[in-house]
Amino acid sequence: MIRVAIIGASGYTGAESVRIILRHSEAKLVYLTALAEECGEVGEVFPQFKGRCDLQIEPLDFDKLSGLADVALCCLPHKVSMGFVPKLLEAGLKVIDFSADYRLKDIEVYEKFYGVEHTDRANLESAVYGLPELFREQMKDAELVANPGCYPTGALLAIAPLLKEAVVKTGSIIVNAVTGSSGAGKNPSIKFHFPNMNENFFAYGVGSHRHMPEMEQIASQIAGCDVQILFQPHAGPFDRGILSTVYCQPKAKISSEKLSKLYKDFYSSEPFVQICEDGPAVKDVAGTNYCHIFVTCAKGRIVSFSAIDNLVKGASGQAIQNMNIVFGLEETLGLA
């Protein structure tokens, strides 16, 4: 039985992680932590867990944690996580980190987009990017897994077959994506407050969103050459989910039928990727760890669509999928 600690359990991804682990046949929650003002019985902090989990969410105590857990799901914010991850590793735990602190390998790029000095370069070097469909083998011996961002997960799964098979030009890829209000986290900004989100739809982070360099880094890794991506996020009036639309210029003419076969072959052994016959919808993947993809040709362009739940495949579900891989368990355990 894998003993699981959740660091930062009081947010959306913490709650989603609790929900999944409670139904996991080979994992057990042993420790939940948060800031002092967000602590309390988990069933009081999140009423959906009343009668299902009797653990307390409490301030993090590294002395208590050492020897108590095998793995930490680190649900802390960007810039904060790298202050805790080294201590979690020193305490003997494997770590699945939800923040961006271990995703970007170029220190200068990280510091430019996140506005702080990176303080854990040693562990950054050894961290494995946790997109299982592409980096499963590298994760099997990892001590630290950098869980991908939600937007990059949807976008990269939508274009990975095209990049791997060198089907598209890599200098002009456009990613348009829309997320729901939970994408802003438990403490949203004014723009993501309900009165502004309701009956509204808007673009944000124009040309500067932090997930753009993450997409470019991994896309370049897949393609084996430099990939340039223009990423434009939007927000819509729904709770959860991300719909991504990716536009690519093919190197040569290709039919929609051949594209569909390419994707079906590429993802044939992937338990959580489904290739669809029409455009996907966020409602179809809500609450699941699935990614639905549809690819076609339109006006000489390749257009690929993907839909994921930003809190599951885009965060907690993918983290637990990665945890299963790290510990040699069946990859789908606890997930739906």
C-alpha cells in the first residue's frame, strides 16, 4: 500500500487528489497539510468528504512526515513549491510536484516568466516532466516528477503525433484554448470572480502566458527541433475543463483520414486518450482523466482539438497516474 501525503491539501487540486486517492485500491492517505488558517478536519474544509475521510488538515511538520509517507503530492503554488520540495526529498519521499517550478529547464526562461530567482537548480536538473503518454519510461525511476500544466497537457497531446512524425512546419503553430473558472484556483482574481465570469468570455495573458514556454520546450523535445508556438488562453463561464484548438501548417498535403489513422496508431495503447470522430466537448471529460482528441484538415491547415478536465487530467488525475507509474502500479488505478 502506497502511503500518500498531500502538501497544500486545502485547494482545488488538493481536494481532487483526496477524492481520487479515497477510491484507489493500492494507495492510502496518511497526511494532509495546509497553511494554519486553512486547517481543520477534512470533512469540514471540504464537506463532500464527510464520513469518507477522518484525517485532519494540519500545518506541515517535516519531523512527523519523515517515515510516515512514501510519496508527496505537492499541491503548492508556483514559486512556493521549490522551497518545500528539497525538504520532502530529504525526508525520503518521492515527490509529484504540481507547480511550474520544475517544468522549465532553462533557468532564465523560468525567472523571466515567473519573476523570481529559482532556488533549487539541483533538483530541477533531475526532475522528469510528467506527461505519461510521452515520458512514461523516464518516470519509472524518478524521485521527482514535474506534473505538467493544464493548458500544456491539452495542447501537447493534441499535436504530439504531428511533431513526432514531422508532419507539420514547426515555426507557426497556434494554440487557442479556453478554460473554466476553476483554472484560476481557489482564490481567484477579480476577473475570475463569479459576477465577471458569469455570462462572459474573455482572452487574457496575451502573448505572455506562463504556459507558452512550457509548451515550446516539450514540443521541441518531441519534434527534435525548435518549435515556435503562439498560445492564446481564454476563460469561459463554466466550472471545469479546457478545450484546445491547435492550428498547424502541414509540410505536404495530407487527408483527414490519414491524420485520424496517425492519431489512432500513435495513441493505440494509451488508456486515457480517445480519438473522436467529431469535435470534443468539456462536458464529456468532466471529472475524468481522459483526453478526447479530434483532428482534421480545413483550408489547407491541420486543425487538432482536445478536451480535458483541468483539475483531473490537467492536474490531480495526471499526478496520480504518474504516481502509479513511479511505484510500478497499474497506471489506471483510482482513475476513471
